[in-house]
Amino acid sequence: MSTLVQERKHTRVARRGSRLGRGLRALITGSGILGFLFLYIPILILIIFSFNASRFVTTWSGFSLRWYGELFQDDAMMLALRNSLVVAVVSTLISTVFGTLVSLAMERHRFFGKLAFDALLYLPIIIPDIAMAVMLLLFFVMSKITLSLTTIIISHVAFNISFVAIVVRARLVGFDRSLEDAAQDLGANEIQTFWYVTLPLLMPAILGGALLAFTLSLDDFVITFFTAGVGSTTLPLRIYSMVKLGITPEINAISALMLMTSMTLLMLSVILQRKGGGSVADIA
Amino acid sequence: MTANSSTPEKHSLLDVIRRRPGIQVFLLIFPSLFWLVLFFAIPLIIVFVYSFLKRGPYGQVVWDFNLNNYARFFDPLYLKIFARSFKIAGITTVLSLLLGYPMAYWIATRTPKWRNILLLLLMIPYWTNFLVRTYAWILILRDSGLINSLLMGWGLIAEPLPLFGNDFAIIVGLVYGWFPSVVLPCYAAIERLDFSLVEAAQDLYANEARAFFRVIFPITLPGVIAGSILVFIPSLGAYVTPDLLGGAKSVMIGNVIQSQFLSVRDIPFGSAFSFVLMVIMLGATLIYFRVGARTL
């Protein structure tokens, strides 16, 4: 039945726009293409100039891997990379477990105060980074917790639980519970059912959520900036302080690497989610 | 543990959990609840309380309950910053719509296979490092940047154009950062549009402009509103973009909050500022959900 609907939809799509005049159609196509160029040209410029031999950031003087080489000689940069990875891995592990558990409760149980908890779960996504950043800073200072990698991790978990929960809950909505009933009819207890049926079925969404959390953690600047202490500089913080000191080709190289890493992770996350039956729009 | 030893059954703990769904729910919720209350709700309450306090002479906080911090918003200096932030966020939203709506229309009228590819292409940069994407615009816009050095190299201009360190640069950076979030809800609305309505309008002799403004646009308006809010919210609260692309004069709300906390050390006033920003955002988000963005 769904293919019939799709087919009808398809012919409707094919006819779409056909009634619009040539001028209007050209305008729409033009802005579509223009939009994608606008989106990708700055990224391409950044990547191209990261291979520039010249010390001057925007004058091309031949292909070179010099800046990538300098990057790996830079001890401060390597420490920042290590810090970023520690924060991203730890905060992803914690938020993925917590986010998955809470999704199960939200989609399958009714309990007192659920609506309020739902709001609390959405809030970290809604409120602006800068507000969340200062409020965590104030909290850590007041409770006399020294700012360090730990405070960054705590903060990242606080926003990542919500993102993981959104992705996992989307999957749980379309979950066929008769599969769990079948397992229980065949004598599996709750834990076995969860371990051998529910979890494997949820896995694409859980991994998708984890990858999203990992990317967000790796990329976060504002909240990290406020909750980082001495010696806990992450990559975005390092890039920021380099940009503030002056533009160097080394920044292009690290930026290009970061862009390519996030793009790869995101592609993976989307592929996982599509496997899990979600659509591209789910992660929007 | 002691309760366990009194029952000889092997799965006694599991049985207790099984018989009482309340415990199950509690175990599922507890970790996140604990974390979000301790590291989100309590800090939020602290900021709220602090916004009514006073800064002492050495930057410490004095417990003197008053509304002065909120009254200070009416200082012309801060009113101007609020007005500028709203103006920049407004212009960013309009420009994002002008670019994003036709783009959404274009994507929605492709074949299903292409639609998925184009949506993915739209999403990828959106989720990559915002700082790095903003940095790319420094390379392009600054005085010795790509545009100015190209134009000067071709002899078209003698002096670099003022593209950097002003509101223009901030708006470019914000549109670049956030316009994909206009495209998605508009796309969702246009994709569901029943085009036979457009045909009906045209059969009844509506010209293109009338068909668009009287039929297509009103039907897809929820998508337009949802998308506008999704751009407006982050633009109003922007911090990185004005910090990197704007000049000393192009300060926005986010930069005021940052300086109150980190340099001026007037934490109560900074708290009041961030609280007001949060309230504006929550208001906008409620409108977003009202418009039915969830059903889009």
C-alpha cells in the first residue's frame, strides 16, 4: 500500500512546479544551487588553504603538508587533542547510558511529574549556550569545585543526555513491542528480553545518539570555555586562543582536520539512523 | 542486601523489581534526573536568585535582595545592545528565509532520491564545528582576506572594503551558521503541500504571484514561522560570531553576559542578563511548539 502512495506522490512531485513559469522555476533552481555553494565554499576554502605552502593565509604559493606537520610537533595542540578526546569519550559513554535508560522510561511508563521531567529533558537543548555556560560556571565556583577536565565532562553530559534521549525516543516510538511479548512467551525473563531483543533492536539509535553526542562534545566551544580550568584546554579552546592571537596557517590545518572528522562522524551517524528506520530530518 | 538474605529465591531482587513497576521507572530515570537536577536545574535556580543580588566593591556578591539589576536594562547603553541584538537577529532571520524558502522549495520538488541526498548535504555542515565555520569567514572577509585581496589584485578597488569587524560580518556569519534550520521546516511544509490546490488556483486564473501569495505561502506558513524561530533563537543568543567577526562596537547580548562574568565580575547583573535571555528564548520556543512544529 505504501508503494502505491509513494508512486502517487511521485507523479505529483513530477508534476510539481511544471505549472510554474520558466522565470520562477529558474529563480528557485538558482537559489537552491546558490544556497549549497554558500554552504560549501567557505569550507572548501578552509580545506584548500590548509595545504598552502605560504605563511600568508590567503595567498596561494603551492601545495604543501607543512602545516599538518607542524601541527603534530605542537605539544600544546597534542595535549588539547588528548583532552578533547578524553572529554568526548567519557561524556559520550555516560550520556548514552543515561539517555537510553531515560528514553525507555519516557516512552513506556507513566509516572508522577512526567510532564515536568519532559520539560527538564528538553531545556538544555533550548536554552542558549552562553546562559548554560555561565550558570554552570557559577555553580562550580559556588560549590568550590575546581575547574578541570571533570567539570567539562559534567557539563557536556548535562547537554548530551537530552540529545541522546531525542534520538533514542524517536526510535522507541516506532518500536514493535510484540517482539518482546514473543520473547517472554518463549520463556525469557525481563532482563533476557531486554538484553537479547530490546537492546539489539535499539542499537542503531543508541549508536546514532552516541555519535551525535561525541560530535557535539568534540565541537563544543562556549560551554567548555566557561567550565575549563588551567591545563584542561580542548581543541576548540586552543583554536579560539590561536585565532585571537593572530591567524596562522596552522589554524587552517587543525580546522580542516576537525571539519573532516565531524563530517565523517555525522555521515556514520546518519547511516546508522537510516538503518534504524529514522530519517535524515530526525537529527535536525 | 539484608532483605535479599531473608528470601531464599535466586532472583529475589529481580522479582522485587518485576513486581513493582515504580522501582523500574525510578531506576531508569534516576541517573538522568540526578544529573539534570544537580547540574542543570540547581545552577538555573542559582542564576535566578543571583539576579536579585548586588555586586560588592570587590566583585563579590552581597545578599541584598533588590530589582536593581533588572532596572539597569533601561540604561540606554544596555537598551541599545538589546536593540542591536534584536535587529541583527531579525535581519539574519529575514535573510535566512529569503535564501532558505526557495531552497526548500527546490529540494522538495526533486525526486525522492535526490531529496534525501540534498537534505543530507544540507545537514552535514550544520552539525560541524561552529567555531571553525566562523573562522572560515575571517579568512574570507577581513581586510587582507580573500575577497579584498582578489578585488584589489584585479584593481577593482584601491582600499579594502569594510567587510569585517562590523554588523555586516556578524550577519553573514549568523546566516551562514543557521539558515539550514529554516530550510528543514519549510521543506517539511512544502513537501506535504497538495499541489492540486495550486493548479486549482491557476485554473481559476490566478497568476503565479497570486497563486504563490494566496495559496502556497499561507499553507506553508507554519513551516516558515517554525524555521524563523529556529534561526532567531540562536542568533539572538550568539556569542562566538560577534566575538570573532564583530568589532569592538558590534557587541551583542551574549558578549555582555560573558564580560559581566569574566571581566567586569558583576555576577548578579550578568545573571539577570542571562535570565532575561532565557525567558525570551523560552517564549519563542513555546510559540514554536504552538505552531505545531512537532507535527511537521
